[in-house]
Amino acid sequence: MQTSRRSLFVLAAGAVLAGSLHAQAWPSKPVRLVVPFPAGGGTDIIAREVANKMTASGYTFIIDNRPGSGGNLGVDAAAKAAGDGYTFVLGQTSNLAINPSLYAKLPYDPLKDLAPVSLVASAPLVIVTGADSPYKTLADVVAAARAKPGSINYATSGNGTVAHLAAESFQKTAGIKLTHVPYKGAAQGATDVMSGQVQLYVSSIPTLIGHVKSGKMRPIAVTSPKRADDLPQVPAIAESYKGFEAVTWFGIAGPASLPKDVVAKFNADINKALKDADLQKKLGDQGADVAGSTPDQFAKLIRDDIGRWGKIVKESGAKVD
């Protein structure tokens, strides 16, 4: 009997130790990071830069691009994944804070179905024209739009995106009417603006900065409260329309059932990576500002922005079925 009890004790202690070692060993295999937009866009670039930097901390990532439905497909895939710490999503303002008000039926609830891990970066939007466009300043656009309402088209990567709602908010502020041309991704919209088929493009700086630096697009305004560090020659809309601001942020979240110790470790390692000067420069070169956080701070940002953008969605009348 004593031998049996001793054996059971040893087995139990071994199980506890094994469980502890398993927890300490996380991650013991590649981590899937879902990007809910096509490869090559701003969200994808940020995901890959952060993932590459975190290899120094023992992580191996599989970037899983799952575009569609304004980012909802990718976020939903992560929300419904097993809570074992091996599936996360790099969400952003549109699919975590705007879509709850924009879509009549959202397949996930960002406040209930996701565990926020860390904010990663933020970026202002930029309004650009083609290099051969007659519009050289924001004042040129406003004057032309007032002279002939609806005659100027502007492209975004979709209905209800931060870019779309920021442009709607600007039209209200400036008292003008533009015509929205939504695309399903960044590439085709950029092509059409550079060719002159569409007059303006509104998107995050990371998405368009390559075209701006190559001279194929002309930036005319940014949506941050002040000028962007990487585009210091481009005025902020707030310089002409006081108080105007619209930025997009990017953050990592996982299924709501994630173990707290996994969330804590991943958060610590993400924030460690974000302090790296090389990563800060790479994200800065893409027009993004590093913005780490605690899980609670990121959760609060999501809650607050759901309320903020919800009001703008209502005022704009934007809806997606």
C-alpha cells in the first residue's frame, strides 16, 4: 500500500512538473500569425517585420494572410482557433473597432471572443494623388470639389475602413462632396491612382510610402495631429482644419481562451522587440510609429475606439451587409 501511494505521488509530481515545463517551454513550435489582409499591404509589412525581430527571442512564425470581408475572415479565424497559444492575429482599427458598428452581423465580438495581447504600432493616413495629377495641395482638392461636388473620386481599400471613414469625416469638416471608390485591397487602387483613373487615394502611410518615395504618388496631406516624421514636407489636415485627427493602429490578439501566462509572456517579448532600434527604424521607414502596451491598455483602446468610430459610422451612414 505504501509503495502504491508512493508511486501515485511520484506520478502526480511528475505530471505537475511536466505541465510546468510545458508552460515554460512555450512556444515549442511555430506560431501562426494571421494577417487579415493581402500580402504586401501595411498590416502585412508590420507583421513580418515584428515576426522577424522576434526570432531572436526563440519564436518561429508562420504568416497566414487571410483577406476578405474587411478583415473579418482573418480575425474570425483567430477568434475561433484553439486557445493553445499557437494562433494570433494582427488586427487593426477597422476590424477590431469599426466593423462592430459597420456590419449588421459580425461573426465575432472583439470584446468577448479575443484576448488582447499588445498594441504594436500606429500610423496616420495619407492622402495622395498620382504624380501627374493637377492637384498639388489639399486646398486644390477642396476648391475643385466645391466647384463641382462629387467630381473627384477617392480610393480606399474598402467600405468602412479607417480610410473611408476618415475621408467621410474630412468631407463633413471641409464642407465638400467626394465620390468613394472602394477596392478589395491596396494594390489595384494604387495602380488606378497612379494611372489617373482615380484622382485620390486615402490609406495608411505604410501602405503607400513606397510609391511616395519612388515618386509615383504625390502626398498632399496626413491625418495625424501634426506632420509625420517620415513625411515632414507634407502638411497635416489639422493645419488647415483645427482638431482633425484620424490614425490607424495595429495590435496582436488571440482567442479569448488563451492562458494568462501565455498572454503575459508574449506581451513581454513583443514589447521587448518593439524597443529594438533596428525594428523601430524599419517600422518608421514604413510610416508607422512603434506603440507597445499592456494587455489591459490594448483592451481599453479597443473599447474606447468602438465607441468613437461607432459614432462616425452612424453619422456617415456607412453599412456593409
